[in-house]
Amino acid sequence: MTAVEAALRAAVDGLLAVVLAARCAACSSLLERPTAGPVCASCWASLPLLPLPQCVVCGDTLTSWRLASVAVSYCPRCRRSRRALDRAGAMGAYEGPLKAIIHALKYEGLRSLASPLARIMRERGADILAGADAVVPVPLHLSRRRERGFNQAADLAARLGPPVVTALRRRTATAPQSGLPASQRHRNVRNAFALARPARRLAGQTVVVVDDVCTTGATLEACARVLKEGGCREVRALTAARAGRSQR
């Protein structure tokens, strides 16, 4: 950006800040640079990114000693059970500014937020995306897709790099996972997904299932199971946020 362009943008930002009095979608403070988007720089800088090390299967944060004590790091839950998901990761914790940003994208229709979120997902989830043949967004049921007007998972997936393949469809309009206790979430999404016609091209390939938030992982696991049954060689998952244990 040239000095002239920078000066022009600063002038426009100053004018919009006065005229519109636009507020940050995450913290509600007045935006000093409205042209930079609906979230202030302070909120982007304070995202609660998840620390390392993490479980190589589900992405749960591990205590550092576990990484040194075993060759491959698994959380206790993944060591006890066999999963359809081969690997999973998340950008940050579903709290604070990240939770507010995802809420603004998902429920307030601020779809421009998908681009900066996906950029950080690409950086933090580079190992999950490496070598992937395609990304598969978690689908919404047709009725919810019609009500919302878009699928936030598809918006994120479209900006991650690999080709987007709509390999899944939602067969039933399940209750929102966020409103259910952890014990009921796996039952809620059981048999909720089925293969869509484009899934044929994914036989023998590595795919990454993409969603905005992972809570118990029930939705991602259900999607992975269907994709594995459809012939995918490896199924990973990447989400913008992961709920902490106290939120599940």
C-alpha cells in the first residue's frame, strides 16, 4: 500500500468511525478502522489460541509431560477407544473473543469474518491440511440452511486451500448440539449424515472435515464414519474452535 493509499484509507476510516459509530462485533468497542472489518485489532490479537502439545487424534490439549513420555501423543479418551477420525485439530478455545466472532459469523450473518478465521485456521492447522486431497464442510440440514441463508462451515472450508467437495448431506434436522448434554450428543447425530453424490471422487483419498466449533466431537466423528464407509482412506478434522471440558 502506497503512502497516498494509506492516507486515503485513514481518512475514510476516520469519517466512517464518526458517521457510522460502528462497534466491534466481539467486544462492542467503537471501531477505529471500520474498513478493516467488523472486529477490532485488539480482539484479533487476543484470540485464545490452543496451546501445544495436543492429542493427535482429537486435538485436545495435553499436559507437556505426556509428549515426552510416549512416542505418539493421545489423550486418555482416544487411548481407550477406536475412532473413525484419524486426526483432528482446532484453532482456539471456544471462549472470549473467538466465541463472539464465531457467533457473529454464524448468527449475525457477518460472513466477511470467514476469511480472517480461515487464514488463522490454515496457519494453526497446517499439519492437518498437509497432503489433504479435499476439504468437506459439515452440512446443514436443508431447512436450517434455508433459514440461515448460508453454511458457515462451507464458508470456512472454501478458504482453506484444498478443493471443497460437498461429500456429505444431512438426512435429519437434528437438535442443536450446543443445547444437549454430552451424553446425548452422539445419539443426536447417529445416522444424521449420508454420502452425497460428489463423494464418489474421494475414494482412497485423504479428506479434512471442516466445521466452526467442536464440542464433544460427536458430529465430526459421525461425518468421519460415513466418509470412511464411502471409501476415504484417511479422514481428519479442522475446526475454528474447540470447547473446553467445562463447556461440554
